[in-house]
Amino acid sequence: MAIIERPGAATTPVVVTPTQALGAVKRPVETKGWKEWLFTVDHKKIGIMYGVVALFFFIVGGVEALLIRLQLAAPNGTILSADQYNQMFTMHATTMVFLFAMPMAGAFANYFLPLQIGARDVAFPRLNALSLWLLVVGGIVLNASWFLGGAADGGWFMYAPNSGPVFSPSHGVDFWVLGLQVAGVASLIGSINLIVTVLNMRAPGMSMMKMPVFTWMILVVQFLLVFSLPVITVALVLLMLQRSYGATFFDVSQGADPLLWQHLFWIFGHPEVYVLVLPAFGIISEVLPTFSRKPLFGYPFVVFSGASIGLVGFGVWAHHMFAAGLGPVSVAVFSIATMAIAIPTGVKIFNWLLTMWGGKIWYTTAMKFAIGLVMLFTVGGLSGVTHAIAPSDTQQTDTYYIVAHFHYVLFGGMVFGLFSGFYYWWPKVFGKMLNEKMGSWNFWLMVIGMNLTFGPMHILGLQGQPRRMYIWTEARAGEGFFNLGFWNLVSSIGSFILAVGVLIFLINVVYTARKGKQAPLDPWDARTLEWLATSPPKPHNFDRIPVVHHLDEFFHRKYVEDAATHTMKKVAEGEDLVRAEEEAAEKDIHLPSPSYWPIVLATGVGVLGMGVVYGVPIMVVGAAIVLFASYGWVLEPSVAETIDFEPPSADGSTKEIAPLG
Amino acid sequence: MSETTEHHDHGMSDAGYIKIALILAAITALEVSTYYVDFGPLFMPSLMIMMVVKFVMVVSYFMHLKFDSKIFSFLFYTGLALALFVYFAALATFKFFIA
Amino acid sequence: MADTALHAADHASDHGHHSSTGLSNNKLAMWLFLGSECLLFGGLISTYMLYRGRVSDGPHPSQIYDIPFTSVSSFVLLMSSLTMVLAVTSAQRHDDRRTNLWLTVTAVLGATFVGGQVYEFTTFIREGLGFTTSLFGSSFYTLTGFHGVHVSVGVIFLLSTMGIIKKNKITGNKAEVVELVGLYWHFVDIVWIIIFTLVYLIPA
């Protein structure tokens, strides 16, 4: 391991003597190799791991989607049986929502939120690691089902009583319930962590209204999560108790009401869709100003509309239940609420357009994806407005028109935002620029692919193709050339074009790792504090915690208003600013230390969950691991004892362990 | 550089907390008396009020929320308000509040 | 003043952490957690309220609840909140012995409450209300069981805190740890305040 010294210190050899927890286990101070990653509490490494996991599941979920499209490309499809098809669409959606989208947003949030607010890490670094490993465990539990008797097959919304023991007898739903409970705990812990981080760890001078919009959107998302996750937890627990312990919650013969599941699921499920899209909105709120060479138009409106979307998002859930028999009063109330929520979203669209208006647009790949989001999300938003009108939704619900809507907002919105973030922030994270030429191919193939895949679904829906239909026949495909058959084929071809676009991204990633251009510190002439770090940032992020005087603080350090011409004149490059920070570096920086306990605790939770399916002895083992790890954790200080690092050096400055390279 | 500025010097003395506890005990006794005594039409409203008063007293005094930063109140009461809102609405769609 | 010196020492042990709000990270986290728990228990309570009268088999709530017994139980839990506050004030005065005394009393009261719950559950089962008997049964045991588990976990927190104080192994601010355990404990009490009224006192 490498010892880095604070500037000015004499080189003194250091002896590392790890202290012990529980009298038995030495805490790790290794910072090399795989241990560096498994026991890290550094938000940047955790962010990268979130990204890797999320990307892996993006591919898994994508393959599941391609199998669905292959099955529906031709009449009488033989790729998937009905049962396999049910598993495929269930797992495609579950994987994409819980194992790709949320963790990928988590990757960006973990990596960049502390940097954007001028902090060195999050409020609870070990809890941060725990969230990551719980997600991994949850993903494993969920997907173990494929190998252990079949995956969940009740749709990602898992309506009961269909998902109960009578109609879903395999263990698939059990693994689904357990996997999501574990992943849910991960997100809940993460949300508390990030809210406290934003509230408490902002650099001096950074008031809430000087925070970058990405940070604001992530903050809103965490509030959505902290208050919506418990509701789905209730639903999952009730279902688990029914399936594994004989409870009667969704047993209609006992008097149960199937709507109970639907309410509990969608009270979570609707805020969840804003959890999915707001991070992407945050990303492009950074990208659009940077590549328009203009500040974001109407910053307070963008912030407040984000908060409004979060709040009103808790009041519209039953628009997923318009055809469930709620009665006209309930339907009318939720219909109006749903129309209302289009307003703050519209505000954002206008603010983004006005940001670009009159700007000097630089068409990088990141910018293309951001503009793509604005256009494609608008399409999805418009179909959403048609759903808000309950009578028209009665025709649309459970048809491919809905599938079109949510893929436009999720793929055209969320995924495009994430890809914009990849191209924008890759240089900061990895020190290399993703190739722009490949990026262009990536972008255009994804645009064409996604519109060919999901555009026709509007038509298919209005032509009457229901969701979750595993096969179609010529006899029932309708008359004329442009019938179900035609549009299904177009959609399937589109999905493969989309896949090639994604493949090009993956090739770009590998190519960049091998031969990519070294990135300058501030390649895009950006505006926010994360660019005041090296590429990649040092372990402690900032040599000196910045004092903030402006919104877009980094921009205002580079540019000063020229009194004569009233234009912004560049007075410093990013490199100059970072060099100045290095010269004024702080001498005494304590970073939180690595720990075994997060990954051990997460493993224990996984074993505990499997015990619900496979028996009490396994639960006992899991509980024992959880208890052992909990006590170990509590007894371990968050920063390793001073004696773990050093004898003090000659001039009194401290040293800290840092990773090699 | 400001340190965590929690002050526990305002708030209540031990005697004050005991007084609160006695009030809570008295309210509890009154609640239980509804089991023995017929409150007539006052039954539901009085039980609801007593429940809320006890809840708010424990939160404000024992949990010190009344004396602490308003940020804590915001975080907790937002959760409570959302819970009340969504569950009341959901129960309403089940026609739970219609006699 | 000895008090101020100790007070300063406490802050020093915080590594001089400053925060943008001036508030403690841990305390913010605990209040957020409790805010989210409102939604968890709200869901279980709503499920119970919806299903309390659906008795396909087995006893009806009015036939099975023992209000006098549960009233005593509720009183015990309520008093444990008082003893918890006294533990917190003792910890803030850096009186370790008093702190541990009140933590012990709180744990005993909490364990008594759990014991009462166990007795109540076993009685109900004997009288024909099982977990799977009816919607009423499933909802009742889930709601009160979840609460009972929360109380039990609280007792474990209390005992662990005592043990760690005794061994002088508290890694952070001692008074704050006791305060945070207290917040959790009081929350568990206020959930019961709601459950006692809605589940027991209001007839189905």
C-alpha cells in the first residue's frame, strides 16, 4: 500500500497495526487489489461499483427484452413458451427498474453528489458500502430464481392474488419478494445517507439555492424513496407472509380485497417512476447549460418544479388503477391530480429549451443525448397526459399504448439522461474521453432504434394488442397491411437496432480503456464544483475544501465579468485553479477507513432471506451473521485509530493510507 | 467552523418529565374508562383526541422535538403527513369512512 | 466549571465535525428513519383497519380482546418512555451509573411489555384465533407482531448500549447514543398509543 504524505512532511516510515473489533477481528487497512474494492467506504469506488453492477443488469434486462421482441416478431412465435414469456417480461421490468435504473442513478449520485457540494465523502461511508452490497445480494437473490425453479412470472407489479401461492406455486415470486425487500432496504439506507449528506456536508457558503440542480434532483429523489419504500415493504411483507406462512391477506375466499395490493404497490410505484426520471433530469440540467455556454434558465423554477413533482407524485397513484373498479369519485380525483402533475414537468421542459435558446450550442455526444431526452420525454409525457384522462385511459390501459408511454419516458427520458451523463462525466471519473465518433453512432442508432421499437407500440395499443400477450396469430392480427403483424415486426427490428447502439457504447468503453485520449481536467469548460478536482479525483477529493460564493461556483472562478463590455472573460483555466488548490492544501485530512462489516452484514441478510424459502436453520445462520456483523460494526470507530496509521511525523502533519496508482 | 450546537440546557427538568408522564397516565386512564363508561356520541371524537394529544406530547416533550431545530420536525412530520394522506385516501376508496 | 470542561471534551471527541445545519448527522438520520417508519406502520394499521371485521372463521375482535390486561400493558410501555427520558438526561449529565440504572428499568419494562404480548398471543391462539384463521387474525398478529419485534429490538439496543457504556467502548458521543436509542424507543411507544386506541379501544 502507498502512504501519501501531506505536503511539507518529512518521509518517515510507517508501521501499520490494525486495531481489533470484538477482540478477534482486525479491521482491514489493505488498500490494494480486490480488497481495495470489497472493503472500501470511498464514495467514488462505491459509485463505480454501482455503475458496473447496473451496466451488467442493463445488459441482462436488455437480453430479456430482445427475447420478448424475438417472440413477437412473427406470428405463432416459438422462441418462448407462455410460461417463459411471463417470466421474461416480469424479470425484464424488475431488472431494469430495480437493478439497472436505480443503481445507475445511485452510481452517479454516489460519485458526484459529494463532489458537487464540496465534500470529501457522504455522511455515513460504511452505510454507503452496505447499500451497495445489499443491492448486489438482492440482485443475486432475485436472479437465483432462474436457476432454482423458475423466475417470478406475475408482472413487475405482481398483482395479488395472482401472485399468491395458489396461482404462482413456484418459488419465483418468493425470490422476487425477498430480492426486492433486500434491495429496498439498500435504497432506504442510501436515501437517509444522501439526505443527511446534502443537509450537513455542504462546503462553506453553499446555501441550498447554490447547489447544482443534479444535487437538488437527487435530494428530491431521496425524499421520495425514504417515504415510499416502506409502503412497498408492507406489500412485500404481506405477500411473503401469505406465500410462506399461510396468512390470508390476499385470499379472496376469506374476504380479502385484491385492491389492497394494488394500492400498496402503486403508492410506492408512482413515486418510483419519479425516482427513475429525476436523476436524468438532474444530469441534463448540468449538461444543457455547459454545452449551450449559458447558465440554466430559471434555476429556482427548475428546483421548485422538481420538489413539486416529488410532492404531488405521492398523490396520483391510483391512475394506475382506473380500470380496477374504484368508482367514479376516486377516479375523478386521481384523474385531476394526474393532470396537475404535468405542469411542473412542463415547466422544466421550457426551462431547458430556454437554456438552449440564444446559446452557442456545442454538439457533443453528451449534448445530443440531453437534447434527445428533452424531445423524447416530451413525446412520452404527451401520451401520459392522454392517460390522465380517465375515459381515454380505459381504452388504453393494459394495451401496448401504455408500454409505448412508459418506454418513451423511461428509455427516451431516463436512459438518454444516463447516457448523457456517461459521456459528460467519463473524463472526470476515468481520466479519459469516450470517443466522440463512436458516441455519435451510439446516439443515432439508439434514437432510431428506440423510436422504431416504441413508436409503433402507440399504434399497436390503439389497434387493440393487450400487454403481456405471449403470441399473436395472423388470423387475429387485423386487416390490411399495417396491422398488428406489421408493427410488431417493425418494433422487433427496432429493438435490434437499439441493441447495436448499446453495443457500440460498450465497445466505446473498452476502446477508451485501452486507447482512449487522456482527458484534460476541464474538457467541457464546465460550471460546477466536481470539475475542481483532478481527473480522476484524489481520494480526498479536494486538497482544500472550497469556499462557495456563487451558484455555478467553478464557472465563476474561471470567468469574471468585464466591467467595460459586460461579458464574461476567462481569467483562469481549470488546471490553474486545481494547481492553486494543491499549493494551499490542508495538512490534516482524515478519511473514513475501510471495513469488513458492510459486506459481511449484507451477506448475512442474503442468507436470512434465503432461509424464508429454504427453512429456519438457514434463517438462524443468517441472523447470527447479521448480529455478529452488527456488533462488530458498532464497536468499530468510523475512522481507524490514529495508531493504525502512524507514528506522527516530524512536523506534526498526518499521513493517511491511500491506494496505489 | 461551527461545531454541532445541540443545547440540552433548555427543555425540561426531570420533575417536568415526570409531570408529563403523570398527565399521559391520566389520559390513558380516561381512554380506558371508555371501555367501562358509555360516552355516547362523544366516544369516537374523545378517543381520537386523546390519542392525538398523547402522541403529540410524547413527540414534543419526551422526544424533545418542541425544543430542537425545526428541521427535525420537518423531517418527521412530513413522513407522518404523507402517511396520513395516502392511507386515508386509500381507505376512502374502500368506502371505509362511509357508515 | 467541570460541566463545561466535560462538555467541551465531548465535542472534541466529535473530531470537531462541523455541519452545515449545526445539527448532528446521526440525529438527522434517526428522525428521517422514524419519518419513514410512519409509512410502514401506517400501512400495517390500514390493513388491519380494513380487515378487522372480516372473520370467516374463529373469534371476532369483540370476543377476544382483554381490555383490562392490554391497558396494564400499555401503561407499562408508557412508563418506560418516562424512564427512557430519565436515562437520556442522566447521560447528558455524564452520570454513567444513573444512566445504566434507568436504561435497565426501561429494558425491564419493555421486556415486560413483550412478555405481555407473548401471553396475549398464546391466549388468543388457545381461544381459536390463529395467524391463518381469518383476515382479522392475519392482520392482528402482523401489526402487533411487527410492533412487538420493534420493542424487542429496542430492548436489545438498550442492553447493548448499557454493555458498551460499561466497557467504555462508545465510539461516538455517549449522550447522543443514549438520546438516539431514546428516540427509537419513544417512537415504538407512540405507535402503540395509536394501536391501543384503534385496535383495542374502538370496537370493530
